Amino acid sequence: MSITLSTKTSPFPYASIAIATYTQKVDINYDESVDGVTLDFEGSQIFADDEIVAVLANAGGLAGDSIKTAAYFELAKTVPTLAAIPDILALLDSLDNHLAYRTFLVGHDITAADFIIWGSIKVAPKFIGFLKNGQQHVHLLRWMSHIESLESIQATLASLTAAKANKAKSNKTAAGFALGLQNAKEGYVVTRFPPEPSGYLHIGHAKAAMLNQYFAKMYNGKMIIRFDDTNPTKERAEFEETILQDLELLNIRGDKVTHTSDYFDQIYELAIQIIKSGKAYADDTEQLQMREERGKGVPSARRDDSIEDNLRHFEEMKTGSPEGLRWCIRAKISVDNQNKTMRDPVIYRCNLITHHRTGDKWKIYPTYDFACPIVDSLEGVTHALRTNEYRERNAQYQWMIKALGMRGVDIWDFSRLSFIYTLLSKRKLHWFVDRGIVRGWDDPRFPTIRGIRRRGLTVDALSQFMLAQGPSQAIVSLEWDMIWAINKKVIDPVAPRFWAIVKENSVFVTINGGPPVPEVKTLPRHKKNPDVGEKKTVFTSTILVEQEDAISFDDQEEITLMDWGNAIVRSKTTGPSGDVTSLTMDLHLEGDFRKTKKKITWLAQPSKDYPLVDVTLLDYDYLITKKKLEETDDVEDFVTPVSEFREEAFADANVSTLTKGDIIQFERKGYFVFDGTAEGGKLEFIRIPDGRAANLASKAGKPGVVAVEAPAPASGTTADAGPVPSSTMYKVEKIYGEEPVKPVSTTKMYTVSNVYE
């Protein structure tokens, strides 16, 4: 049994979905392909808003007085038809007078009458305008506010907002991919994601993988995950497992998994073929000389050797002999092409290291530029998606296909993903791991899939962000704010709420009027989403608050203790340093929380029966201090001195039920992901950025926050051996030097001696 409707249904049936949520009798399904609203209930279909409300009211026991309720149903039908201001005001006056001494329209509980009238006013802009802008209908406005404050109504409106957001997201994504793939045929598209098994996937790989999967599904085709294992020096079998695990974290699964090494025999035969055709040759030019000759457009001395000599040298290479190690095979394309990738690139080279799959069978391996187009063609790939950093190599790719007489493959370029203050180079990321600046490839400061997932980035947010980028050609360094803002929208509706109090200088507060013995109440973990569950909150006559809150209280100020009520500050004791050492408050539950300026979190005084939990709150800065490192930059010169911050705190005992990876909100502090239990038994929580610009540098000097400095550079480096500054900003030399500067006045006023000298 369900209600099916579109978010664009007009007039929108607010009453139907509100009473459906309230009664929990049917499910609500948003389908943008339908017109109107349909209730499937007990074998019949109902299409009118008022009839749906009546049926669900009867099923849920909300029909009320049949005569009075029927009158309000008729009244609801007239609301959309009224256009004249006197008629609108007359109806508003009538409802306002009726509600002057009533909470609901009919009887003492909510009925179908309340839902149908509220829904009819909700879709009448003029009625809403008079209610919000006028002051004469206070009782009706109070009734409207009360109806909309009900948890079921809030859930209804939230689900509608989410459905509209999903529709907008889908439209935006569809617009981003409106061009589609060239020469694509439904059911025949084959894409491939070809990672090298030499490290962990990072956020840049995520874009490529997601786009390949997106287009394969878009055309009802297939996606191949192919490990490009042509360089045994770098590759390890364990990296294949971690890459597949990383892809699984992104909900990406290929239709099959292959390896370039599966085709080594065929690639070898094709290499012989291209040599015999005179389109490749063996070369023993030294590497540096070859690079110089290619740059200057100078042909190799071996370029015109005979086919027989080239085949003989290739056979020698295959044996891995000292003589064979001197040689490589180069494609004979061009000497001086303006596109330097076309200047006789190397397509085969020797490597004596044991391959993790083929063992010692091969001593020669194809380069990626040679193997990739061959395997793409052999595996039936129709569209090769490549970042536009390979654009100059596209001509080389197509030359290989043509020279070998193989089936063609379409190439689709998209921009490489890059972020400010972020390194994606494996070599540079290795540098941080090797020097112990980070704790591994899953460090929350790393842009690896594991790192960003550990920091709390959800797959849903990552997918939305990647698909929103689309196959764009723009080369830009993106801000992280957008992706974290999307993530916040994903986690906020479902993240349970808890409290944490910073330990340092925390303040005990005596609550006059508090319970003489601890009381435990069950409260929702998320006030707007009951499905998140419940938690236990302890109330005592002595509570703990943060120093930052305590020091802000004025004498006799009324504040709100969240989830409890108002209290009035009666006395405040301070120590020699000015910190507050104790507070006394009078509980004032009759107070109006809407009139207080300060709503604070608190924790009950810990006891044997009701202990608090020791937690560590972790936050991170960027690893580097420059938005974008150039190729000539030495990463060591731009390492952020302090990039990890630890803050000790107490948390309510409810956090003990969490499992690693759970995302929560410590209210008034932000969103956190539970990272597990540390060696000392403390629970560790990593702060999840929320998309707002944060001044991380200020954390270094914040009380209670421990800045964890990066390890000192290894001996032999040129790094400054002086003390590391507490700020996370990089060091800049004083422009006037270390000597004190005495200002010289250029004024024409007469000189006056300094009164302090």
C-alpha cells in the first residue's frame, strides 16, 4: 500500500502525504514520471487529495466528528478558488476566531480536518502571505506553526525536500553528460578502468572509475577493470587486492577483471610484426642521449638498421643477457614531429625483476603506450576514457592501432581531477609515508580513497560530486569546500547527536532545583529523524560545562541547558588566571528557551554508576602550504609544520555503542567519524569538514588542543633546524632582518622625546 506522486504535482497534495506519514499506514514514493497523486490501498486506487485524506483518516482513526469534518473538507475546496482579498480575509478571520480557544479544528486531538485545511492553505500563496505579513490572525498562525512542528509533518516536508534535491541532482548530472559518447550503440559500449597495481587509489582515480562505470551503465554496456601490470619494478600482487577493495568502497564493480599480462604473448607477436613491417627498430642509445635527441629532433644512429638486425637484437633482449639489456625497441613514427610524443617512442624494454604473475617467463615488457591500444582492441573496448594529460598521446595511440591493423577504439578525454593544497603524485605521497609524516596510506590527511573515506567522506557524496563534474575538459584546481558541503547534506539527516565537553579547564556547575539523585531519561538520537534511534541522558544536580561557555555567562543571565530547560546563573567563581572554577545556577524550567541567547551542551557529573567516556577529538590541516606544487618545487620546502591536532574531551556514555566508521555529530562541535579505540583505551573521533572555510592555523594556539608536529627532516637535508613554529603557516623570513628597526620620522613637526624612555 503506497502513495505515488511527483514532486512537481500541482496543486501539491500536502494533506495526503502528511496524514500518510502521521498514520504510517502507507509508504510514500516519489516518481517524476507520473502525473498527479495515486493511493493504492486495499486493492483500490484513489486519485483525489481529499478522498485520499478521508480514506487514511478512517484507517488511522482520525476521522473526527463526521458532520464538522465534512464541513472543513468542503471549506478546503474553496481555498484555492478565492482570489478577492475581502473573501480571503473573511475566511482567515473565521478560522482565526474559531481557533482562539482551540488547539485543533475539531475536538481535542488532531483530525483529518486539520490536515485538509493545513494542506489547502499551504498551496495558497495569498493565504500564506496574509498570515506571515499580517498581525491579526495570531491564533491561526499559532495553529499552523503547531501543525508544522509535529515530527511527522517535519519528516514529511524533509522527505519532499530530499526528493526535490534528488530530482535537481539527477537533472544536473544528466545535463553534465548530455553529449554522451561518440559512435555509442545501446548494449555494445565497453569501457575499461586500467589502474597500475603499484599503490593505492586516490580521489583522481575515483573520477576515472566512476565515469567509466557511469557510461557503461548509461548505454547498458560493460566495464572492464584491467590491471596494467607492465612494470614489475613497481607492481605488487597485494596492490591488486587493495585496489579492488578501494573500488568496492566506491560501489564500483567491473563486469570482469583482467590483466595486461594476460596478453603478453600476443603483444610480443605484434611487436615482431611491427618490426618486420619496418615500423619499429632496436636502439642502444644511452637514455640521456636519447632524451636529448628526441628533444632536438635528431634521428637515432640505429633508426635505419635492417629488419634482420632489429629482430636479432629483440631476440637478445628476450633472453635478458647483458647485451640484450643495452637495447630497447622504438616505434618508427617521426623524428621531428611537433607533437614530441610521436618522436619514435620506446615500446619495449628489458626488466629482469620477477613479475608477480608471470614469474621469470619474460625479461622484456611492453610500455603502456604500446600495450594499452593493443589490449583495448583485443578486449573489445569501444571507448577509452582518458584524462586530457594524455591528449598529446592520442595521436600515438591511434598510430599504434593503424600500424598493427587492429580494430579502432574511440577516445573520450576528460579533465584530470586536482585539488588545492593536495598531492596526487604517488612519488610525493610515498615521500610522506617513508618519512613518517603520515601514519600510512589511509591517513585522513591523504587524498587516497582510504584516507578520504576514513575522514568521513561518504560514497554517496563522492558519487554526486564526481558525476556533477562530468567529462569536463576544464583543467582547474578545485576547492575541497564543495565536496565536503555535499557530504554534510548526506550525513546530517542520519547522523546521531551526542555531546562532548573539552576536558581542559572544564567547570562543575551546581544546579539548584536539580534532581537529588541521578535521573535517566530516554531521548531521540536525532530530533528530526526518529529512525536513528534513542539514547540515555543522565540528569544530576551537578553538571559539567566547557570553560568557553562558563566564561561567557553574565551574572543573573538566563541560559538554556539543551534537552533540559532554562537555568539562571546565580554565582560564578574565578581563579587567579581569570578562568571560571565553579558555577551555581537555579533551574528555571518555566523559562522560554526562545528568549535565551546561549544554548549550551553539558554532561552529568560522572559517577560509578554513570561514568563519562574519555575521547580524543582529532582535526587535520593540509599537508602542504602551497596551493599547487610545480614540477620544480621540492615538496620538503612546503610541508605544513603542524597538520594534526588532538583535543581531549569527555563524552556521554552513549558513544560506547558505536562501531568503527560510524558518523555522528557532537552538537555545537561538528560532525565526526569514529576511528576506533586507541592503545590507551580512549575512543578517537576524526572531525569531518562541513564545507565551511575553517582557520586551521588557530588550532595550534587553542587551549586544550595539542598540535602534533611533523617529524624532523632526515639528516643531510637543508631544512631549518630551528624550533617549529606553533602556527600551521609556513615560515617567512622577516623582511627587515632580525635586528630591531627604529622608525625614522619624516614629518616636519618638531621632535618630542618619548615619555617612556
